[in-house]
Amino acid sequence: MIVFLHIPKTGGTSFRFILENNFGLRHCHSTHASEEAFTGADLSFAKKIFPGMRSVAGHNLVNPTRLPFKNPFFMTILRDPIARVISHYPQIKRRRDPNIDFEKAFREWGELENLHVKLMAGERSLDKAKFFLEKNCGFVGFTEKFDLSLRVFNQLSPCKLDINYRKRRISKDGASKKSLQTDPRFLEMARDANRLDVELYSFAMTEIFPRLCEKAGFSASDSVPALDAAADEFKTSYAVGRFFNRVVYRELCKLRNRRLGRAS
């Protein structure tokens, strides 16, 4: 089973399109279960809803190795941590509090602080996150090398997939991001808040990714053609699976969460 730890603002929604397009009703979008960390009980429930599940993806697959997946192929995509924060901050601000300043946001919103490490390790542990990438993760890719990453992934994946993708969630916060990119106070705060992520990113880019590329028959410096050729092409299974996740599974999860007294 492909288990995709989707770190926000890394291009993961475009990658999830590939899983949805290939697996349809056999793909589970775990974030519909809850904003909280996905649990073993959540996985058991999902298996009942998706009896032939082949892949699962979500922001809430925190410390995914703790979950009782059978024959998992763990994978994730990383992005330069400062660029990720610059992209994520305007989105969270728009959704939660348009008037908040970034100093308060960094104090209150955990998504802006070492999110790569915290999602992989379940805590602020750089060593655990490195161990996950080096020992548990079947594949790690990069937003900055997205198309090369996909080609490497397809060589290492437990099953061959159609890896053409549709670009998703194109940001509408261009002006805000440009402003942040030139704000020295914001950049300094972002670097201070993401020191662990910066080190993890460097480790993955310089040590893990070159080895994966070599194993797949590529070089980390290879330039490859873009694969976003499926802009207007998707399989029927994609539409059916997406509807099932968004309508059936999500609503069943809401009912279950209400019964359990749990936040959706």
C-alpha cells in the first residue's frame, strides 16, 4: 500500500491526483477522517469503507510508521522550508484571521514551525525524522524537482502508475508572497522557526535523494520534461473515487466523529 504523508504546500495535491487517477475507489484521503492525527482506529474504519484500499494520503498521517499498515510503501514530498512557509502563511491567514500579524501567527500556528519534522516524527525530533527518511521511507521527492521526483518514484514504486498529473491548488496569494519574500523580519522569523526543517531538507536533498535517483537510473541533476500533460484528461475512476471520498467517506466520518465526540 502506498502511504503518502502529504506535507501542506509541497505540491502534494498534484501528486494526490496521480493516486486518485490510478486507484479511484481504492484510494483513501485520510484528512476527511479528522484534522487530528490519523489513528489505528481511523485506519480500521477506512479499511471497511475502502475494502480494496491501495493508497492513502493526508496531512494527518502524523508519524505514519506507528500505524498498522500492511506492507506499506511510505513516501513524502519536501519543499524548501522557507518557501513553504511563505506559501502557507497567506493561505492560513485568509482562512483563519485576515488581520493577524505574522509574529503572532508564528507563535500560535504550528503549521508554520518545523512542520516537515513534526509530521514525520510526531514531535520536534530531527533524528527521528531523518530515521524515517533513511530507513522507513520508500521514496522522498521535492517540489523543486517535481517531475524528476515523479520519474524516480515510478521506478521505485511497488506498482507502475500513470504519473501524468493535473496541477492543483494554484495559489492566488502572489502579491502577498512577493511581499513576504522581501520582508527581512519575516524571513528571519521563518528561518528561526524552521531550523530543524532546514537541516532535514538539506539532509534529504544531499544524501537521500541522490541515492534514490541512482537506484532508479537517474541523476539528481537530470532535467526532464514536465508531466502535467493530463490537465484535461482523467479516468472515470478518478471522478468516481473523488466523489466517494468527498461525499460518502467524509460524511460517514462526520457521523462517526459526532458519535465519538471528536472534532471533524
